[in-house]
Amino acid sequence: MLVAYGDADRVIPRDLLERTWTYLNGEAGSHTTAVRDPGGHGLSAGVVDALDEWLTHLLAPGRCPHDRRDVRGLRDRDLHLR
């Protein structure tokens, strides 16, 4: 899962995003990559580039998108939202 957040986002409260992040990486057991951006509530060029890279890695030949072992390497790039 890819989660993108803009520091200037005034639509989604920061505390809601933090609770969501905690849930996804804890109880839900998701393998989540976070992209933090200085922008607001929208897709900046940086977020689109990160999405492109994430999808390219996820859908690379020989990888099964349903096999969590294939996407664990993405966690090494996580940008924690603190």
C-alpha cells in the first residue's frame, strides 16, 4: 500500500493520518510505503513520481503483487510521518 501525505494538507487532519499509519503498520499488518510531500491535498509531481517508482517495483517481471515478500523491500524507503 502506498500512502501519500502533503504537509500543507488542510483536508485530512494530521492526527487522523497518524492513526491510520499506526493501524496500517500495526494491527492491519500492511506493508505500507509512505510518501511525505510539502504540498497540500492533491497529487504533486513528486508524489506521482513516487507512485510510478512504487508501481514499477511492485509490477516488475517475476513479481507477484499478492505475495507480500515481494514488496518488503519498499519498506526500507519508508518516510515515517513524525
